[in-house]
Amino acid sequence: MSKISDDKIKNICCLGAGYVGGPTMVVLADRCPKINVFVTDINEKKIAEWNSKDYNNLPVYEPDLDRLVKKNRGKNLFFTTNIKKAVENADIVFISVNTPTKTKGLGAGYASDLKWVESSARLVGEFAQGHTIIVEKSTVPVRTAELIKKIIKNFTRTNTKVNIKPKTFSVLSSPEFLAEGTAIKDLEKPDRVLIGGEDKDSLHILSLIYQNWIPKEKIFLTNLWSSELSKLTSNAFLAQRLSSINAISALCEKSGADVNEVSKAIGADTRIGSKFLNAGPGFGGSCFQKDLLNLVYLCRFYNIDEAANYWEKVIELNEWQKDRISKLIINVFFGTITSKKIVLLGFSFKPNTNDVRESPAISIALELIENGANLVIHDPKVTENQITENIGPNKRNSLNCESTDGSWSFTRNIEEAFTNADAGVIITEWEDYYKLDWLKISNFMRKPSWIFDSRGTISENDLNGTEINLWKVGKGFSLKK
Ligand code: UDX
Ligand code: UDX
């Protein structure tokens, strides 16, 4: 057992104060009161928001995050744009910058763009002092740690001549498995934590830090590449499960089976397990598609084409699911939804987050607008500006403004949204939507009225006494006479 203790660690710096870096560091600071945690970002506005007194407007929305920020900010938790100073003082630097799919160059459309990881490594190399442990938190392609090591090698000085202080590094991979919407819970009680690396002392120190709140048996020490690949593989397996149940949802709709009953039946088999079996409009979020594409790229790189094709199918199925739902809506209106008022309930990729990255709402909205519908979009947390960034400002219109050319508007008022609406589409299963008074809503709507429930949140009984026709994912149509 190494004699090194985590008492040596006084200051931690995190590069990137986004959906992963922000909540992860907030929980770390909360659970390690003796360590000062400096969360940095190149985006000054984001840091100002993290420092804002208005805890309802932190840049990331997660249940319980505001309470923890309030409790710890200014004590041992600091959000700063002074990246240089934070890195200089840090014993450990976490890299939590974004790694989007490359849009051009070699591997475009598949490989991750590592330019931010690279520039972060350079920055640490330049400013770090003494010995620094670099922890890869961002989800990265396998062997990214190699790239970081190569970069920092140029900055390493083992030389201890007068006036030249040594500067050394070790690189660890500790991918984050938190899911948005349950980030704080996932961070406080993770199923497991992975730490990959070769330097035993660094592995031990990071493990001791996690042990402040995570049982030792849940901390797995692996080699670097296993850790990186485990993260990609976890996300690929989860995504594959969703494509599997979504494929079955379409079969249920045709055959008269009910996907909820099928999910329950198969999930009761302990070998399969009951989680992650809810059929939906296709998975979204910043990770699943990106990580699958990465895995496909990696398999092709190593000439394992069959494996690459296998994982690529998971993405194709997901695209098909989104597409079939928008087509189905258009077909219900005999192929023409021009001037139809359609309410989209939910724009975030899942409930309890304001994140819209890769949300199925984006492609469904674009397809319906393209076909001439006037959309009214509602979401409890997502802002109108976020929607504009994702579906463009061109077709943005004021509420109830009719257009034959397709348009969208935004409201936080459900009744206003449904006034004279022809249809509603449930895209995100926000809790608020389970409590809707459909009888009342039905009175606001034009007849024939339709609800398309892509999340299976409504039961037929909820629509008793209304004139609403229902389509439900994995169940199909239930029509009023
Ligand atoms: C993370 C991971 O890093 C990504 O690899 C994973 O797949 C998804 O989760 P996330 O935290 O969700 O990304 O991204 P984002 O919310 O965009 O936050 C990244 C932050 O890093 C941004 O605020 C960006 O401004 C910041 N950044 C980026 C830096 O501070 N420095 C840089 O050099 C680049
Ligand atoms: C995922 C992984 O779960 C997490 O471990 C990893 O660190 C990051 O990627 P996240 O994308 O935040 O987390 O959310 P997740 O709960 O996995 O949902 C992803 C998508 O799948 C969402 O669009 C969600 O609506 C969808 N989903 C999830 C379903 O359609 N059905 C389900 O049963 C579960």
C-alpha cells in the first residue's frame, strides 16, 4: 500500500464548467471540504452565471445543484476565469471540456474533435508547477491519454538545476457516468467509479479523494485504455438497448402488443433488468450518438468492419424512430399539415434538464415546420433562445400568427399553447405533462383533435370524456368515434 495520502492535495482545478465539469466539481467540493476546488471556463459569461446570486439561473439546471452551489460557493468552491492561476496552484487538473463530433477533416462525422482537449493539455503543460495529476473527465476516444501525454512531455522538466524547478505530470482517465437530470444523485451515489492509469501513486491519490464519499469497492482501478473504452462501451450498450426497444415499439403498434407490457415482461428477467427500456422518440443528449460514432470510427480504424456496421445500425435505428414519428403525424392529416397548429410539449432531450443537444425535438420540429405546420413549443426549462439556436430564427413567429409556410412560436403557458390547436405531440416526459387536465385542454382544441404521445405518458383513461384521438408509442392508435 502506498504511503501517499490525499492530504497532499490542497487545490483542484477543473477546465470546463459545463454539464459535466460544473456538477462534478460542485459535488467534489461538497464532499471534500479540505480541498479548494477552482472551476474554470473560457466562457466568461458562463462563469459569471455560476457566480450569480440568482441560483435559479445557473448555467446548468439539475435538481439539487442550486442548494449545493449555495452551500459551498466561496468556501472551498470557486468559479473563475483566471485559468492560469488555477492551473498553477493545482495538484490535480480535471479536463472536462467538450469533445464534439468532428464536422470536417479526417474522420468527419464520426471521430471526436479533440482540439479543446489538446489546447487544455498545452495550457496545463505551460502553467502547471511541480507535480500535477491530469485527469481526463471528458468522454474521449480510446488512446486520447496518449495524445495528452505526448503534448505534456514537451513541458516536462525533471532537471533540478538551480533556478529550474522540476515539472512532472501523470495522466489518469476517470470518465464521468452521470446522466443529466439525475446528475447530483449519480455523483453522490455512483454505481461505480473508474480510474485508469499507470502511475500507482496518482491512482491511489485519486481513489482516496473519491473515498471521501464513495465506498472503496465501487472504485475500479484499470489501465488507461480499459477506462476510456469502458465509457464508450457503456454508452453504446445503453443506446443499443434503446434502439432495441424502439424497434420493438414499432412492431407492437402493428401487432396489437403494448410495448409497456413487453418492457415489463422482459425487464423482469434479472439477466435483462428493468431499467432503460422505455420506448420513446429516439435517444438524444450529447453523448450517445457521439460515442457510438466514435466506436464506429475506432472499429473501422482497426479494420473491424462487421463490428463498425453493427454499432452504426444502432444510430440508424434511432434516426428512423424520429423520422417515423414525424411522418406518422403528417400521415394522420392525410399528408398535409400546412397551417395546422401543432403543440410540441417538451424540447429538452429528457426531463429535468435544460439541455437540448441532439434532442429528438429538433428533427421532429424541423420536419413538421418543413411540411408547413405552425408549431407552438412549450418546455418548462428550455429558453426560446436555445430553440432559436437549434431550429433557426427564420420561421420564428408570434403566438397564434398563422402562416402557410411553416412557423414556430414559444410559450410557457399550456392553455395558451392549446387554444385552437389541432394536435399536441409529447416529446419530453416532464412531470408537469403527467398532470395535465385533458378534459379542459380538449375544450380549447379544434376538432378533430389529436395527441401523439411519443413517451407513453398518457393512459387511455386520462382522455375519458374528451374528444381527443390518441397515438401512443408502442401501442398505436386509439380513436374517438
Ligand atoms: C462533457 C464532456 O466533456 C464530453 O466529452 C462529454 O461527452 C459530454 O460531457 P459537457 O460538460 O456536456 O461535455 O460540455 P459543455 O456543457 O459544452 O461544457 C464544456 C465547457 O468547456 C464549455 O463551457 C466550454 O466553454 C468549456 N471549454 C471548452 C473550456 O473551458 N476550455 C476549452 O478550451 C474548451
Ligand atoms: C448518458 C448516460 O446515461 C450516462 O451514463 C453518460 O455519462 C452520459 O450519457 P444522458 O445522455 O444524460 O446520460 O441521459 P440518459 O438518461 O442516458 O438518456 C439519454 C437519452 O435516452 C434521452 O434522450 C432519454 O430520453 C432516452 N431514454 C432513456 C429513453 O428513450 N428511454 C429510456 O428508457 C431511457
